[in-house]
Amino acid sequence: MKGFTLTLGIGVLLSLFTALIVTRAYMDAARSFSGLSVPWLYGLKKRPDAK
């Protein structure tokens, strides 16, 4: 059972790390496009046409 627990723990941590790194890289790439650089898309400001 020790080996399984260690393998599972490594897998979970590696998966979390990969998800964070890939998401950050994706968001950085998305912000570099001019059409996706508006702050309200990321929840930083309210949408201009929102009431």
C-alpha cells in the first residue's frame, strides 16, 4: 500500500502543478492578442455595456 500511496500522491501533485503552469501560459498567451486584452474578460472591470 505504501507504493500506491506514494505514486498517487506524486501523480496528484504533478497534475496540479501542470494544470497551474499550463493555465498561466494559456492566459499569458491570450492576453497578448489584441482582441483578448480587455480587462472585463478576466473579471477585472465590469463590462462596458452591462447595466
